[in-house]
Amino acid sequence: MPVGFSYQHVSSAEPSVAAIAARRRATLLLSAVLVPLGVVTLVAMMLLWPSGDRSSVSVADPYATADGVRFDRGTVRGFTDADCPSSQTTVDAGGTALTCTIAFTQPARGGAPVPVEVTAELAMTGAVEPGDEIRYLDLASVVEGGAAPYVFVDFVRSVPIVALAVLYAAVVIAVARWRGLRAMIGLVGALLVLAQFILPGLVEGAPPLLLGLVGSIAIMYGVLYFAHGFSARTSTALLGTVFGLAVTAGLAAWSTDAAHLTGVGDDSAYALVNAADELSISSIILCGLIISGLGVLNDVTITQSSAVWELYELAPDTSGRRLFGSAMRIGRDHIASTVYTIAFAYAGAALPVLILVSLYDRALIDTLTSGELAEEVVRTLVGSIGLVLAIPLTTLIAVLVVKAVGPGPARGRHDDVPGEGTTVPPAGGAGPLAPGERLVALGERRARGAEQGT
């Protein structure tokens, strides 16, 4: 890009009037696309909104109790290994009682400690310790000697989880301040869409591809604009996100059928299959593939949009080709980091399954394509493809928008006699580069150096 025909004023001040006007023009241009898309999304949500009728669905509640049976809370005071109370019928028949761990628990409602029988699997892990608060099943009113009147059910985790949630909110607000608070409120709204629209829709047999796509777009509209504000950058990121969602939805629809993702190896899936004829595990998996990549997709698109706008406002005379190339160098670094971020996130969530299948004596390709891991592998690949393709498209949209509403004069540029706040060009007529131009030129030199090195 030829330089040296004007003087450059390097400043870190607020955006100039020209830059603000360019942002406004860009917002109007993007609104011409996003407003109709938002209207279509709202109409689709109204048409797909679930009725709330679950009379045809019958799911056994694992925490349901018979008359006289109740759940109680208590604090563990001590342990002992003794004959299992549930073995009493075996002893009465002349057999030998099994030995198990008994946790003497102080009921929260008061009274003497009660002996709670801990399952053998849990006792082996040593997870239950004195001082732990637990939930147990009180069978004393309905069982007489034949089984354990008090049976361990679960831990009470309210205090640590609430403490972590409060710490998380405090850290986010302290670092990101008002924007962090808005992001958390937006997350609550996204969870409401998931709970009130997507999940009931799947239960009632709504088209999973359409349901997941419409719900995800609605979530992104709310989350992006609420957290980042109404701006050209946010609108550009939203367009890129919608494209990434469309790619992800298409790949999810194809891969769910082609890879035969039925989910029948999951206990929860078995329970859902038996709950209602309208429920389809493949449909649930398809919708899950679309939703799973929302967070990372939003992250990369908003970053790319901001990168393009920052480069443009620092060097508004940069050509569209150079602007795209510079932003994509940032995008490639983002791709390199987020791709394995997705993979490790899914690997961590499926770690017990990974350990189990690693103990099988089978080939690696058979392990990765087995029913236990196929869903996680497909989810990683589908989400990564949508993510990678969203970056160049978001960058292209941002470049087209900024060039369509510009170019404007460089921030603080002066064409008169040099004075305070200006830089005199050196002899030979070549003036110094503006900050954004230096960044663009540096990126190009590094790229050329890398190509020559290979």
C-alpha cells in the first residue's frame, strides 16, 4: 500500500467522528439482513413452541417413594464394618450374612444416629467420610427385619456447588465488570430457551434439525446482543455464527444417519426409549450436536469480528485483500487453539468411557468407532468443522462491511503544516506507518518469512 503522501498522527484516543459514523452505517447495512432473519426465527419459534402436554410420556421417577417411605438428610458421624441389615433374610434362611459398611448418621431432623447401609461400590472408593452430609432412604416404617431400614442414596452437594457459583460470578464481575454480568444474565436466558423450548419440543416429537437450529439462533441473538451490545461488530459475529450453525446442523443431520448414532448404549437413552413412542434418541443426538458447539463458535466469531474492526479503524486505507489476510492470520491462530480445546473438553467429559474402552483388547480404529465413543468423536468433528468454516466467513463479512461503509480518513490525519501531535516524514517522501498499517505490514513480512523458510 503506498504511503508517504500525508502525515500520520499516532493516538490512542477514542474513535473519531468518521469511525463512529462508519459503525452506524455498518449497523444499518447488517440490520437489513439480521432483522428479517430474527423475525423468521421468532415466527418459527411460535410455530414450533411445545404445547406442554406430557400425558403420553411415562418416566419412572427414581426418587419416587411408596407410602411410609421418605428421604432424609443426615451427617455421618462414624463407620463400622458389620453384617449387612439387608442380609437378614439370608441369615433367617440359614445362610451367612454379607459384610458391608455401616455409616452411623445423625438425622437432620434430630434423634439418635441411625445405621445407614453404604453400597459396596461406594465403600470401596472411600468417598463417604465422617462429617459428610448425605441423603438416605428411611424404610423403618415399612420394613421389619428383612432389609436395611436405612439405605444410602446420595451426597448433599448444595454448599460446595453454591459456593463455586458465587465465586464464579464474583470473578467474572470483578474482571469483566458490567459486560461479565450481562453475559451471565444472557446465559440464564439461554438456559431458559433450552428448558422451555428445545427440551419440551424434543419430548413432543418436533423436527430435531429445525428445533435445534431455530433454538440455537434465538439463543445467539439474545446472548450476543445482550452481552456485547448492539454494534456492527456484534452483528458481524452473529452472521458468522449463524453460518457456522447452518454448517454444523447440515453435518449433524448427515453424520447422525451415516454413522448410525442411536445412543442405545446409554442407560438414560434406554429410559427415554421406553418412556414414549414420540421420543427418538437419534433426534436427541442430532439436536445435541447442534447445541454443543454454541459456546466456542460464539467465541471465535466475536473475536474475528473485533479483530477486523480494530485493524480497519487503525488503518482505514488498507485494501480489503490485505485486511482479510491480516485478520485471517489471527483467525488461524484461533483455529489452532480452539480445535483441540473442543477435543479435550469432550475427552474430559467422557474420561470414564475412555478408560474403560482403553482396557479392551481391540484395534484403535475399532475403539474410536465403537458405540461407546462414536457419538463423542462425531460431536468433536462436526463442531470443529463448523467452527473452522465460520472463521473465514466471519472475517469476509466483516471486511465487506467495513469497506462498504468506508473508507474514511485515518484517525487524527492532518494535511496542513506539521505541528504538535504530528510526525514529519523522513527524507525521501516515505511517511511513517499508522499503528494498524504497521500491524498489517508486520503480519505480511512474517508470512513471507514463513513461506521462504519452508
